[in-house]
Amino acid sequence: MEKREMGEIEKLKIAIIYGKREVDGLNKNGVIEKIYKDEDDTAHCFYLKEFLEQNLKSEKELQASAMTRDSNSIFFELQKLGHIGFAESTSKKAYKEGIFYMPKTITEKQKDTLKQFKNQLDKEDYNIMIFANLYRDKDGVIMGKIKQGKANILDDYTRQEIER
């Protein structure tokens, strides 16, 4: 059987495109942080918890969410801070997919980085879901809008002044 070369996105577990809020005292606006899969791959929450042990320590709500085993809650808190979260979620090699957690607004630098990331997703033929306009209802359930498609559905986020 021929071994298939893994694409760049497929090697990822998580990507974060930082917004304008300072990260550990630094301006990382538009910088992408990539967390790669381990050989013994596991759930997103474990990668996020390990990452948050050394990063974003001053973000109390984000740190508190890391104590759960709920990666959606962690990504929810991350996007509330203005950062874009991406979870690579391919379970069948023939159908590559990922999930974006989009903040209410993104910066010009985030748009530029997202455009480059989108091009790689397109190149690797990814199917994506976008979770946007996220909030918690009165029972604490995360609610919002979901959009599914190919990488081109990110175009709305990379254009100027698009109302979301």
C-alpha cells in the first residue's frame, strides 16, 4: 500500500490566529500559533490544557475553561478574547475537515493571516465549519451560527468591512 504524504494542515491539531489583545504581555496581532499532533494523538482538550499551562496565563476565564474536558468551552473563551481558533478534526482521511471558532470582529492582520491559512486549506481540499456569533444561553449552552463548506466560505472574513 502506498503511503500518502500528510498535508501541512493535516499535521495540525490546533491553530490560533491572535487578535489585538495582548498575549502574555506581547502584541501578537495576526500571528498564527500552531499546535501539531503528537504521534499518540488524543483529544483537543488535552492539547489545549497543555498549551495553556505555559500560555495566556493571565486570562482567567480561559484558564478556568482549561480545567474542563470541553474543548468547545476553551475555544469559546479564546474567541471571546478576539482570537480565531481552529481545530483540525479529520476522522476519515478521505474527508479532511476542520472547525473555526470566529470572534465577533477580526483585525486586518488576522484577515491577512486567515487568507494565507485559507489558501492552504483550499490546496489540501478541506471541508470546514465556522462557528460564529457565539454566546451562552441562560442554561450555559454555547449557541451561535454555523456555516459549512469548502475554504471559500472564509472569504467573508477576509474581505473588508463585512458585517457578521
